[in-house]
Amino acid sequence: MRRAIRQWVSGMTIKWKMVLWSSFTLIVLFTAYNFAQYTAVNQWMVKQEKNSIQKTMAQLDDYFQEKVPLNDAKIKNSANYLEKINENNQLIRILDQQGIPIITVSDQLPESYVAPQAVDRAMLLSLWHLEDHLLVMRSPLISGDFRGTIEIVNNLETFDQFSAMIFWVMVLAGCGSVLLSALGGYLLVKQFLKPVQSLADAIRNVKHKGLHERVEQHGDKDELSRLAALFNDLMNELETSFKQQKQFVEDASHELRTPISIIKGHLSLLDRWGKSDPQILDKSLTASLQELNRLEGIVQELLALTRSENELPAEETTLLKPVRLLERTIRRFAVPHSKMQFQVDLCPIGDDAMIRMVPHHLEQVLLILLDNAVKYSKEGTTIAINGRRQADVMIVEVHDQGIGIPPEDLPHVFDRFYRVDKARSREQGGTGLGLAIAKRLVEDNGGVISISSEGQEGTKVTLSFPLTSFEDLRFDPI
């Protein structure tokens, strides 16, 4: 039985579990409260009845003590007084020493309900005669030579009716309170779990309709509303991530398909006609090797982008002096690009400036920016690399005099495979991954990268990294 109840409860929804347990708790609390209240009231009423009968007994004893010497005649002559103090549903009886009634005064209480009994000490009893509850008090009456007993019997019918009425009022009030509390609890739980239900509906809709589904928010600032807001933010990020992933797969497939198609076409040409034609053979092999080199470049940049997206191990970062590394990288890059002019001014940064970064990441970012500047600039133009300090930040700017970037393309230049001039970029060997890699490497090292361009006046890429003081030095600077 207990196992069946446990399974039945475990199969309920949270809403009904909360309603059930809250109602059960209220029932226990109301029952305990009403029981305590009923017991207290009942005990108080019984005490009042005992006090009343004891008071009447004291009055009778005082009255008969004044009748000295006391005898049966005087007791019988006190009938008027006894009837005067006798109350409703009460019996007063005076007994002699043998327990034989001398006088009896009763108001709607038959003498047969209680048999007379002489006593030598006071006693208070609670008796039942069929359905009537009786309170009996007996006390010895001693006055001179007289020995007898005063007997008072009270019918507690009115007391029992009032007690029963209180009991049923408490029961009905308790049941009504529990029902109202259960209804209120149900409405409260329903309102309380409304954000949770909205969240569950949104998750269900996401499963069947897609990532664009969101939880409806009602403007409250409680924990559940904040949970809904966090869920919506998470879904926004997931939707953006899935869109970027889908776009990345499509762009990567497109970029890989082009060189593969070209290579396949040239191999088919060689298979059909180029085996014995040196001119066709040379042309096809040259084109195939170019496409293979381009395909290798795409794969290498994809691998570099994947590595850059992984979390950087803390032990790879180090303190370095960026000016030396930047100057070495620029000198090395300028050697194979002798037809371009490189204007370098990094002195404002200072030789003592230090940043925390993975050294080859800074070098790789600068090479990407210089390579883009060379690709999209005419021969003989100047590429300026300037550096400066601004507060506690190191700023490096790479400014070319190339074709520039249209304003509508600027928000997308850091997207994977995005190229402003796709035809020209493909001719120059661009894959559209360089700036995406640079952005990832800069941000993973705590820096910021931005890009600006105005028409045909070239493009300026700005890097900024927080400077590190000597107090933070843990490694030997490079």
C-alpha cells in the first residue's frame, strides 16, 4: 500500500505535488491548532462548572452551620432557601448519617439518576446516566451532634451541547480553511510555476520548431524570470552559433569544392588528351599544383582557426616586450615584399612596455594584418605601422593605402570566409579566414581588434592590449 502511494505521488506533476503537500501541511496545522484550542476551551468550561458547584456547596455549608443545633426539622424547613439557590438541571439533596434523604430539591433532574451516598470527606465525581453527563459533589455536613451529607448533582447537558457545537464549528471552519487554502495554494502554485511552464513549452517548441523559439517574459525580477532571461540569452547565442556554423560549413564546402573541381577537371583533361600533348600536360599540371597549394592553404588556415578557438593553456602565456617582437616580425616580412614601403613608428610604446600574451600569437596576428595590407594595396604604396600608449593600454595600428572596405561590409569582415571582393581575393590567394583567426587570437589574449576604412583611402586595423606592470612580472620578459 505504501509503495503504491509512493508511486502515485511520484507520478504527479510538480504543481500537484506542491498543492498536495501544502494542503497536507495545512490539515496537520489546522488539526493540531483546533485540537489544542478545543481542549483548552473544554478544560476551561469544566473548571468553571466545578467552581460553580463548589461555590454552591460552600454556601450550603455556611447556611446550615448557622442553624445550630441542626436537626431534621430545621433541614426540612430550609426547602425555600434550597429552591432559591438551586439552578437549572441541578439537584440538591441533604442526607442523614445513614445516607437516607432528608430533603431533596430538584429542577428537571430526576432523583433516580444518582443514588444517595453518605461520605465522611468531600469528593467531586463525573458520572454518566445513559446519555446524560452528570457532575456530582458530596461533602460531609457536621453541625453539633448532627452528622449528614450535602449532595449536589449538576446535569452537564448544556455544557456538552455547547462543547459539541464548538467542536463542529472548529471542524467545519478547519475544513473550510483547508479547502480555501488548497484553492489559494493551487492558484499560487499555478502562478508561481507559470515561468517554469513557459520554459518547458519553449524547450518543447525548440525541439519541434527550431532555435528561434523563446520564453515569454512578464517583466518580473524574481529568480524564475531571470532564469527565463538566461534561457533566452542562451538560445540567442546558440542560434547565432548554429547559424555561424552552418555558414561556415557552407563557405568551407564552397571554398574546398572550387579547387577540387579545377583539379578534377585538369586531371580529366590529362586523362583524355593530355598524355601525349606536352603543352596541355604542362598547363594542367601547373594549374593543378596552384590549386593544390591553395587547397593546402585553406586547410592550414582552418586548422589555425580551430586551434585559436581552443582555450589557451595558462602556462603558454608569458610577459613579453612587444616592441622588439613587432620590429623583428616587420623586418622579416618586409624582405620578400621589397616593392612595398613599410613605415614603422613603435617608439611611443616604449621599450619597457610589457604585455601578457602567447608570443607567436602576436606575431601571427601582425603577419595576417601585413599580408592583407600587401594583398589589397598597389605596389610602391606605403604601409604604416604605428604604436602608442594610452593610459594602461598599448595600441598598434596597421594602415594601408589599398582599395578600402565599403561601409556595408565592415560589420562582416571578421566573419569566416567573408571577402569584400571575392573574385579579386581568390585571384590573390585569399581565403577569408585571416581576420577571423586574428580576432580570435587577439580576444583570447585579452586584447581588442577593430577595423575602419573610408572609400579608397585604405584600411586601418587597430590592436589594443592591456599593459602589465613590473609588479606582475612572473616570467623573464622576451
